[in-house]
Amino acid sequence: MFERKNIQPLVKCLKGAASKPYEVVAETQQPCIDEIKTKVIGAYNLLKDEKTTEATLLLHDLVREFESDHL
């Protein structure tokens, strides 16, 4: 199934993954997710109230945060 030369990189990858538990990563990202949820719900409510300009600005700021975090 696997050739010998392909197994070694897989072993290194698995060792690296085992050294970084998922729970720790998930816990550090949870506040960001909660903040995003709050902003998206706020934008949705603004759209329901036909306040499109305010909703657009809120979503624009949120997208800018995404772009600056991933550069």
C-alpha cells in the first residue's frame, strides 16, 4: 500500500500532531469564535431591521480583521 519512502514523512507528521493536543488549540480559539458569532448575529439583526449600511460596515470590519490575521 505505502512505499517505504512515503512512510517516514507520515511518521514525522503523526509525531508532530501528537505533540500538539487538539483541546489546547480549540480552547485558545474559542473566544475568537464567540466574538465572530456576536458580530455576525449583530449584522443579521441590523439587516432584519433594514439597516443595511450599519450591517455592511460591521461585516466589513469583521472581514478586515480576518484579512489582517491571515497575512
